[in-house]
Amino acid sequence: MTHRAALRPSAGKTPATVITGFLGAGKTTLIRSLLEQAGGRRLALIINEFGDVGIDGEILRACGDPTCTEDDVIELANGCLCCTVADDFVPAIEKLLARPQPPEHIIIETSGLALPKPLVQAFHWPAIKTRVTVDGVVAVVDAAAAAEGRFAPDPAALAAQAAEAGQLDHETPVEEVFEDQLLCADLIVVNKTNLVDAAALATVEDLIRAAMAEGGTGREAKILRASNGKVDPVVLLGVGAGAEDDLANRPSHHDEEEGHDHDDFTSFVVELGPQPDPAALAKTLERVAAAHGVLRLKGFIDVPGKPMRLLVQGVGTRIQTHFDRFWKPDEPRRSRLVVIGETGLDRDAVTAALS
């Protein structure tokens, strides 16, 4: 059976898949892998980021895959789709559906700080309710970050607490966002498994099951393991969950709130000059992230003498760099980094340390 045959839409509605997951989990990498395996299927992407510079959308546009053209990517760099449903999200869906050849599947990448449930609720809006369905919500988890305790101070204690008391204490905004993303998911992709050993991977999966049990979802989301975001598209894009009609089984820490904002987090852009030594830059970024508690770093760097731009991706103190594509002839060679952290992150100190 080909991918194209296996992923044919049903019930006359265009299927949409919501890709959620905390900062740096590997959502964009997973989507890029999907594009490489599209098999001619018309896919459209809606990309949302927390920050003023759209790094993820630019990464996907640079993939070079014929199934992913400029027109197939809609970038909504407003920080949170769930807060701007009427102004941004619904019109973006309508724009895609109005195309002469509408997409056969829509993939929505949320920002790493977004709550997926309000976005799923948006599919009840009259303009799109009869035309689009949420085929599934996929939560991507960074196995290494989870094993390091980024989402719970002590994963073993978390699992024990859930088993004994049936309730967990939520100490940090990071933990609450992480759990909300899990509790809304139909599939959970434990990514970057190549960075952890078997014992750490088992601990991470125990943490996920404990969070799901504590949430009382009444559902068992399937857990998949992946390295570099490589997952069979038939598994990801053929769930058939109809998630918009299953909201009662997708609890959130923010269900009682009138709205949702990101007051617990902040982001800013740091402009740098040309960087002749990528290895030295990576070391500097590691030191700055450790000293200031930076959650996420990402951006593009101009390396003098190199025809390609350097892509920088940082999760905590874990920094990765590689040259992703050639600079375009008319493109300014700028070095810019998006920095994301919890509110209180010292912007001036971080900027000074990086500059």
C-alpha cells in the first residue's frame, strides 16, 4: 500500500494534524521528515512561533522538497495560535481551502509554549467546522531534556507520587505546558532517543504515563520512539481521531481560565555580527544558556567566507549547528538569534554576553 492510498481523506472533510511539543522537542524536524516522505500528497503547513523571527518556517521553506513550496507554508509569527483564532488561524485555514487545488492534509505546528486544546476547540468555528477535522494531535517529547528533569525535578518521584496520591504538584510553568501538551495528544513521539540510554528512555516513558494517568484523560495515547523526527507518515497522518469532538477527554490545567497568555515566558532577538568560528560560538552559547537559564536558542548565522548560512539550534545548554542552505544572491547575510526563557530572563545581560 502506498502512502498516498493509505492517507486518503474520509467523510468529505480535509484532515488536519496538530503537532505540539515543548520548545526544542523536534517538531520542525519531524515535519521536514514528513515532507520528505509525502509521496506526492498535497500537504500544507501552518507554522506558529513564539518570537518575532520565524525560524521554523524558514527551515521548512529551505527543505528543497517539491511538495513544499512557498505557497504551501503559512507562517503566523504571533506567538500563540490559541489566542488569535479569529484574527489569524481561521482565516489561514480558509485561505488554504480556497485554493484551486486545496491541500489533501493540513499540518499545524504550534509554538513550543502553546496549549493545543484551545486550538482544537477552534475547529468548531462555523467557517471551518464542516470542512476540516482534527485527524490527530501529535505531541513531540525531547527524550534527553525529559530525562534531565527539565519537565519535572525528579521523574522517578513524579511517577511514585502519581501512583500513591493520584495527584501531582505543579511547580513550574514549564511543567504545566508540557503536561497540557501530553494530555491533549493522540500520539506521543518520544524524539531524540539516540541521545539517551535504555534506562533513561524507560524513565521518560514512565514520566509520560504518570502525567497521563494524573490527568485522568480516559484515553491511552500511543507512545512512539523516534530519532531525528523520523516516523512513518501513515502512522502520524492516519489517526482518524476527530479530536474536536473529544474535548472532554483532553483536560488542561487552564480549563477554568477565560483565556491564556504567555506571561510566564519571554522572547527576544539578539543581532550579532559575522561569526568566523562556529565552534567558538557554540561554546559561548552553552555558557550563556547555563548562566542565565535560557530555555531555547535558534537562528541563522553569517560565517565569513562560507557560501551557506549556519543554522543554530539550542535546547538548554545543548547546542547544535550545521549549514542548512546557500545564502540567496539578494539576501542580507545577517546573524540573528531568538532567545526564549522564563519571565525574568535578563535580556540586557544575555545580549551583552552574546554580543
